[in-house]
Amino acid sequence: MFALTPYRANQTRTFERQKELPRLPIQTLDASLDKYLRSLRPFLLDQADAEGHGQDWVDKELDQRRQWAADFVKQGGLGRVLQERLKDVDRITPSNWLDDHFWIKVAYHSWRVPLPINSNWWLMCHDDLSIPAEVRSSGASQGEFTDWQIKRAAKLTQRLIDFKVRIDRQEILPDSSRAGPFDMHQYTRVFGVTRLPQMPTDTLVHVPYPHPSPNIIVMALDHFYVLRVVDAASGDPLPTSELEAQLWAIAEDAQRRGAAPDPVGLLSADDRDSWTVAREHLLSVSPVNRASCTAVEDSLFVLSLDNYTLASAEYVSSSPSRNTPDLDAHIRNASSANGTGRNRWWDKAVGVHVEANGRASMVGEHSPCDALIPSIVCDYALAENLDPQQPSRRGAHVAEAPKPLKWVVDDVTREAIAKAGKTVEELAADSEGKMLWYDEYGAGWIKQVGKQSPDAYLQMALQLAYHKTHNKPTATYETASTRLFQHGRTDVIRTFSEDSWRFVKAMRDPAADAKTRYDLLSAATKAHNTYTKDSSTGRGIDRHFLGLRLVLREGESHPLFDDPLFAKSQEWVLSTSGLSAGDRFFGTGFGAVYPTGYGINYLAGNQVIKFGIESKVSCKETSTEVFRRNLTEALREMRQACEEGQSPPAPEQEGASAGTAKL
């Protein structure tokens, strides 16, 4: 990712390589079915192992599914018909048959649950090291806005708008890899995009790129303010000093007014049907509300100033060997505004929160773009610290101070606000979100000493940790990016495989020796890397099967789709995703997809690996704390397998290996 590369006049323009990108292919039926049948083997092997069946039973069960697959693809069979329908969808699609027709609606907008924790992702920003350590580690003055908070909010705003302006001017190099250029379309869906509640499915509100708004919305004590952030004449971002003066004018105005009696933004935290009804009623009460809603929805992003710094009552999120920041509190404020849902507008593609001591986080609505893209934007914003020598702009003259948006609220809306508040309170109470900073070794050691791909290695660690926690395996989702294709989003890497199953069995078998464990680890990571490559290059199966099922007509069915094992193989009880090294982030996270599962996002740093883990308190089977302990054990046991299970290094390599092992 090249956002931080200095601009050169002769460089490749941001969207210049879009025309080179191929369309997302439709996999052949035979290829998808072959890969699918192989993905069923570990489920059957594990069932046979648990129930005492022999290999004959596994073969019989697989043969039955092979027969269904053969019937599905026979001449005139339903599979052939569905495949041709999908090809017709592709023919009428401008860019991408999945993204243009199905994905956002099916994956996100038809889901009617509240956005906080359930759907929105969160990023916890590294501290700005220009802020004095005693300020960063303290709770700051509760109930007040502070100089360091406003300084940091101004700096983050200036950097984010700088990124937006550079994208609009196509001054950022397009992302690419050895495999080719990546699609840059999602960068046009970061700023100015809002999810709009509607029934039966939501939609996105945005105008054709580039988004023309020069404004952001600043929220303070649940008041909304429109803040211009782009110079009207030059189109450049306003300087940090001017933004700081304006933010102080907002903070002091909000402090004078006190907390808004009717926190309208809280409505966006309710379930989507309730929010749809509440929004439509709000708009019908007064044209003032339409103007205010439009100002929020059209803004580039929402900046929330929290006049507190949340601290955990019992702080436990940490690494095995060091003290870390108060990550429990950071997660809670990032994911749910301390369980209140207040001072936020949850529908925006990007929201930024800054607490009283300068601690910052970013949250985002997931449908317009995958979390990877805003994380790159956020990383850009964090690459420069604020100037500690700059005097405070508190009380500085501003030509025209921003004024709060007005809302006309009646008793019906007040009841809806109260209901939304209870919804978020219950969601937050049921969410057990924690971080694990594993610092006994990192991605550097995994590559240099373990001789493994870091991502595949960490996926095997998650498989082992899950088995340690629940004494069984489960279907596992890992995100694969399909940005090699026009408007590509994601496909699935099915981490649970026959190779991962055999590896976990060996790790849980006390009689297995280190060499066996290491060899099975290597086989599992190799298989995982192959699946990753296939899914990233248009040869995944899950989006293909999704498309086939979406073009089914009423009354059409097939044993292949009706098979309980077909559904079980897609029950993503363990839902995972990796972002980057994440050196500028304290952590990331998202909610569990299944109430009986885990949502896990990780950052594979060279020396520290950061796992964000979320599960539900109400589920008696799951525990974030137990999973986190087991993940630590799994990583330690895998290190031992790597160190003891490999052939001894050549004499000239011993020194280098030993030195690396101390990371």
C-alpha cells in the first residue's frame, strides 16, 4: 500500500490502472464442486473419529455427495441452468457480477440487526506520542474537553482530509502486488458515504465520485455541528491551527449548552427496521429535520469529541509479558460509546472518536468498503504526530463559529431514542471484546525461524486455540481480498481443512513428536496458502455458490444445497480476518457473526501480534477470556514444534537462527 509515498508529477495516477483490471470470473462448476467436496472431508473425518466410524463410512458419505454433484452438473441439470443464469447476470453487469448485483444487499443491507458491534468494525489508534505520557496515561478531567484532545482531533481531521484531497487529485499511487494492480474503487466509498435505513433493505447514500462536500460533522455532547474542512478557493485542507480554533469554538459552545436533551444520533444505533420507522417519522415532523439529516448524511465523516476518558474497572487485556494500554476501555468506547451509543452517527462509512486525554479510535459502517481500506486511510492519518510546540488555539478568533444543527423532536421520537439506548446497552453488556498482544515472537520469527507464512501460521494457531477451547473443530471464515478484479471485494478462505484437522489432532496428541507436528503444520500452512491464492484470484467457491443460490427461482431446489453438511460447512462460527502489521494501531475488531462464535481480527506485526477477540456473554459455550488463554498456549506450543521439529540448521546458519529466535 503506497499512500505514504511522496507524490511525483510523473507517477501513476490513483485510478490510472483501473482499465487494466480483469472482471471477476465465474468459476466453472466442475472446479467449484471439486474444491467443495474436498472441503467436506475434514467434517466427515472428525465425525467418524468422534462416533467410531471407519474409513468406509467416510467414503460412503462422500460418494453420496459426489452423486449429488454429478446430478447437479449433468447436461440439463439444475447446476447448468443456474450457471447460465449467472453468466447472464455477468453480461448485464458494468463491472462485477457479485458487487454490482448482490453483495451489499445480501451481506449487509438485508441484515436488520443494530450496527454497533454486530456489523460495524473498529480500529483503536496508537497514541500520539507528542502528547505527554502523563496525559495519555491519565483519565484527564472527566466532563471537560481538553487542549490535547482538541489538538489531536484537529490533526487527525487535517490528515484525513489531506488523504481525501490527494485521492480526488489522483496523487496517491495505486495499490498493487506482485500479482498485479489492485482495484481502487473502494477508496471512493470512504468519505461522504452513509448507509440509509429503509425496508426491507437499506441502501447507500452517496453522490458520484469525487464527493463534493467540504464539510464534516462534529459531535459534542450529542450536539451536531457542520465544520468546513476544505479551503473554498484552493480546495486544500484547512490548516490544523484553523481546525483547532474551530473545534474549540464547538467544544465550548457544547459545554455551555450542556448535554443535548434529545440525542438524535442514538436512533442510528437501533435495529434497522426501528431506525427506518423512527427516521421517517422524524422527517415528517419538520423540514428542519430533513435539512439536519441531509447535512449529516452528506458530510465527509463524523468526528465525535467525548468529554471523558473511559477507564476499565478491572483492566485485563494485555500481552503475556508486558503491560499494555487500557485496551478493555478502548474497545468498549470504540465499539459502543461505553455502552451508550451516544455522541455517534453509526451509519457513516467512517466515524472518528477522540477522548479527553487524546485517545482515538475509528469505527466504520461495513457495507460501502471493507475495513482494510479505511485502515489504510487511518494509518495515513496516524503517520504524523501533532506539533507539541503549537500554542493552544482555545479562545482564538474564528470568523464564523459553527452553529449546531437543529432538531424538532416530539414524544414519539423521544420514545424511539429511549428504545435505541436500551438496545445498545444490551448489546454492549452481551459483548466480551478483548485484545491479546502476543509479544513472545512475531511475524519475523514465524518467517525466519518457523519457515512459515505468517498468515497461514496464525490461522493454524486459531484452529488449535478453538479446539483447545471447545474440544472440536468448526467451519472457519478468513477474508480473502479479490481486489485484483474490477470492484472486487472478498471471497472466503476455508481455513478448516483436512490438513489443518490433522495438524490440530497431532498437537492435541501427547504422544505426537515434534517432527510430526512440524511436518503437519507445514502441510497445513501450504494447503492454506494454496486456498488463499485461489480465493484471491477468482477461484474461490463460496461467492460462486452464493451467486448460484441467489438465481434459484421459487420451487427450485437440489439435494446438494439441501444437504445439512452444505450448511454446516458455511456456519462461520469462527470468523477471522487479518489486516496488516498494524504498528500504528493498538488493535482492531468486529463482532462475532454467530451468537455461538467468535469474531477475530489480527495484526501480524514483526515482533508483536495483536488479536482482537469478541464473543457473547450470553453464550454459555464461548468465552473470550478462555479463548485468549488457549491462543497464547497454542502459539507457545507451535513455537516449540517449530524449534524442535525441524532438521538441524547447517553450521553457518546456526548463529543467524539463534539470534532471530530471541525476537
